[in-house]
Amino acid sequence: MMRVIFFGTPIFARIILEKIYEKLNILAVVTQPDKPQGRGKKIIPSPVKLFAKEKNIPLYQPERLRNNFEIEEIIKNLNPDAFIVAAYGKILPENLLLIPSFGGINIHASCLPKYRGASPIERALMNCEDETGISIMQMEKGLDTGPVYAIRKIPILPEDNRESLTIKLANLGADLLLEVLPKIKDGTLKPTPQNDSEATYAPKISKEEERIDWKNYVKKIWCQIRALSPEPGAFTFFRGKILKVYKANYEITNKYLEYENGTISVIDRNKGIGIKATNGILYILELQPENKKKMTYKEFLNGYRLSIGEKFD
């Protein structure tokens, strides 16, 4: 069994760690420090930390890796064959990557060189991509720039959102990693350099990008909602308060041209609450008014007296 140190933080990384736990010798886990989250700013441990504690795996949460001689000494003493890295959240400095004989092996949730960076799953959804995938790559000091051992693609289905695609890609990533690791170890699989001229980037989603712009094409809004569901949720304003939208359908149509974008144009108990956008209607199916619980559009209709012509901003 290959001796590895696992670096990862969110649920994507935890799913991978769970699947490789009994297949590899996990010497230690490194995850981000606990951070305040949500409206109450409660300190929440990462999903990876919770799994490491369940399994009594030695756990480290350094505030920084660069110029951290304590963590460097710990890693040297553990003498790993490789680092396995999945959505850790920090760039590993070159001096650490030189410690294991097989360096750092990263499981990245895109088909590199597309969507290098922190939010490849969200960006693929937000850009209405038809497919995405997993890349197993050799790490170097750049951001997701290292040569690639293997790529495996999957389609993005209409019903996929951030949560479902994260789960699919994490499982795919774990399976592909376990498939290629023996070939990496025996030297029969060599990584292929990326074509930097084809690189695109996936920066973190900004708060501004979470707000729905009803002047956008209707499919673009639908993709935005999927990319942000279930967290943090795409939002708009209705009757002066924030309203989050988690699930929707859309129809491209040249009907309802008499309505401005953002206007309730259709109220249909079978299809949803229809909001006018550029080139079509977005049918809201699941939503959450400010300070209320998440609800279906039918529950919303029962609780709020909506009128054709009311505006979402």
C-alpha cells in the first residue's frame, strides 16, 4: 500500500478520502483550520476533519504551509511516498512537494487545462457546459499547471446542480486515482504536460455573481441557479427582501414580450412561477424567502398572493 498524506477540506475531498481510506496507507490528514460559517458565524470543522477524527487518523490544521518549518519536519518524519490532494484550499509550496518520492498528486474537478482554480464545478455549471470531468495531475508550484496523468469525462445532466455534480466527480476522482496509482508507482504511466494556451480559470464565485440579473438569457440564469444550489443559493429581491432560488426550469419563447425582464408573467400550478428574462421564461420551482424556510413554488403561492406584473429585482 502506498504511504500517503492526504490534503483536503470540503465534502468533495471527504468523499474521496472515504473511498481511498482502506486502499492506501493514510499516514496523516492535513485540512484547513476550522472557520466561522453561516449567519451565526459558528465555528464548523471541515468534512475532512470530521472523517479523520472518526477514524483516528493523525490530523494537522496549519494556518499556513509556506515557511512552516514545524509542518515540514512532521512531513519529513512521516516519510510519505506521495501527497494526495483534493480541494485543499491552499497552494502547496515547492519545498514540501519535493519531500515525497512521488510528489503531490492532485485530484482536480475539471478536464485540465480548462477551469484551473478554486471553483471548477461551479464554473462549469455556470457556463452551461455539457460535460466536465476529473484530472489526476502531478503537482508543481503553479496553480493547477502540472502535467496530467489521466482525465475522465462525464456529461453534465439537466438535473445536475453543484451538490450532485460534486458527489459524482468526487466518486469518479477516487476511482480514477486508485486506477492510476499503481501505474504511477511502477513507472508505467508518465504525465503529459498541459497546453497552457488552452487554459481557462475558475476563480471563487463572488457575492455579486450570486445575484440574478433578469436581463440575462434565460438559460444563463438557469445555469447560475444550478451552480449555486444548494449553497449559497442564487438570489433576487422580491417585495424589498432577499429571495433565494434553488431550482428552476426554463422555456425559450418570444411570448410575453409586453413584460419587462424580472416580471411575473406566468403563474402555473403545474409549471411554476414564470419570470420574464431575455429570450424566455424562467419557471421557479424551489425558493426561500428571507427569514423563511425553503419551500416549493406551490407552498409559496399558497402563502403569498402573487400578481401577474409584479417584479423581481
